[in-house]
Amino acid sequence: MKSIEGLTMNGKQDLSKVSVLLVEDEAFMRRLIQRMLEDLGVGEIVLAQDGGEAVQYILNNSYAFTLILLDLEMPRVNGFEVLKYLRSAPDVGNHDLPVVILTGHAEKERVVQAVQYGIHGYLVKPVSKADLISKINRAMTKPPIDASHLK
């Protein structure tokens, strides 16, 4: 598991070395979260509009993501399909890459389903900057969510 390097003088995490793949089909939400990530000082932000595009970025060895923010509900290739691929495909280099899911629904069943794929957190849209940084910090420093705690 990778960890975020360094703290700033005010105690906040230094996210300048963090590379995030943001996968969100809604342009407004994608731009909003991108701005939050920029404000938090994230070093690299790569945007994908759907799961198919996300898989292509994951396979492209020129990107070394430290975190994926992944919407569950997308056309064509949804977030669950991306998670399944990320965790099991032999051509993926890092099966343990931290993932925080984005969802418009706080339905327990959907979260439990995503937890089965080893997610590190989830955010219910609309996302606040405070929640976003909290989930990023948790994802980068803790193991995946334990499904037994959700049942």
C-alpha cells in the first residue's frame, strides 16, 4: 500500500506527488471534483468520462496512479465492471490500487457490493472538499474497507 509522503507546516497532507484517475461521466461533477483536487494540491489529475476510458488509462503504463476516484453509475462500462477488471485482470500491474467510489445513492447494498471489490472508501454526491480530503487520506493510509463491518 502506498502512503502519502510528507506533511506541510500546517499539518495538512502534501498531495503534490499523488496521481489521481477521476472517472465520472457527468461533466459538471467531473469538473467540480477536479477543481477540488487542484485546490488540495494533487499533483496529477487524469480525467476519464466512462469506464472504458478508465480501463485504457489503467493499462497505459505511462500513468502510475496512486488513487482512483470512480463513479459507479456510468453508461457502457460502469464502475463495478472497472473494479472487477482492476482487481482481477492479469494485465493490470497494481491490483491493490486504492479506489474511492463516487455514487449518487447511499444504498447500503450497492456500497456492500463495491466493498467486495476492495474499495477504500465511498463518497455520496454532491461531494464536499472536507469529505474528499478525508477519503483520500483514508484510502492512501488504511487497508480496504472490511465488508463485515457493513453487514
